[in-house]
Amino acid sequence: MNRRDSLKAIGLGTLSATALLTACKPNNEKLAEENTNKGAASDNEDSRLPNEIERDKKLNEEKFFNAHEMATITVLGDIIIPKDDRSGSASDAKVPDFIEFTAKDQAEYKTPLRGGLRWLDLQCLNRYGKTFVDCTSAQQIEMVTEIAYPKKAKPEMQQGVAFFNTMRDLTACGFFTSKIGIQDIGYMGNVPNKWTGVPPEILKQYGMEDMA
């Protein structure tokens, strides 16, 4: 699965950069920026309240997912948004850190994510005798294909579908609000313009070419 196929599967192929960036929750947009610069002072730290800074510091120091769960999140994220010749993968954009922070910041994600990771491992143990991260790449893709397309998924896969939908949304949000992701979609924001005067063809149209 290459990046363009991944974007089609996520449903982002026709979204504008502005629509994509505003699709994420405000909290998550801020978290993505912080995770991209983890360990460094925020550029707008002076504009934030002391309790906000202290809360984020405390959350960064906490751990929710264990090492195995983080490894699984990393593999899944890189399947959803792999590295290509245009830019880095989800893990290159520190999406696993973003998802870890989001789970701590918004407690409603904790049970669905942890439960989904366990569900995924149980499915792989039953099929392949190994947890998801220990499966071959082909086995991992085979398993993901079972839950990545809701309309095609079997009824018994619905728990996995719900989990993968959440993972896909968080991965896309984390990636496309990171520096790597913003560069990937070519979003430039507000840039200064240079005025070079009225175009010659417009002046000619109104008989004002002598004013050029």
C-alpha cells in the first residue's frame, strides 16, 4: 500500500488543506504541534496560561500505553500513512506520540484504543499464532484489510472496524497537523505577495497600454 492509496482509503484525497486542518479537534491540532516539537519550548508558550502549561507538562511525563502497545500503534500508523519519495511516514511525524498524548488528554479514547489493540492481537494469535507486531508484513496487511473497509467487513469484524476507524482518524489528524504532513499537502498558509503592476493584457483590453 503506497501513500496515495492510503489517502484514498482514508478519504482525504479530495480535501483541501484548510478543510483537512480544521477537521481535527482544536485540542488535537495543538497536541500535534507540541508532539512535533516535543522537548522544546512552544513558540506561543507566553500566550498560554500557567495551568495549561503545567497540565501539558504533567501529561507528557505520564505513560498510558506500554511498549508493546506503542509498537503496535507505530506499525498500524505506518500502514495507514507509509513513507514514500514525497515525505516521511506516520511514525516519522511522531504520530504514535500524538496518539499517546491524545489518549491521556481525552480519556474517552483510552478504552476503545486499548481494547482495540488487544482485539487485534487476539485475532492475529488465532490466525497466525503471533501478535500483530510479530506477524509478517503480508500477514499484517491481510489482517488490516479485514477491518479497513467498513462496507466490505464481515459482521464479526465490526469491533475491529470501529477500532481501525479511530486509529485511522487519529493517524490522519496527527500526521497532517505535523510539520511533515503540512509540507506533504503543500499547505503554505499566508505568504507575502509581490505587486508587479496591472498585467499588460488587462491594460491593452482597456486601451491603457501607454500607462505601463
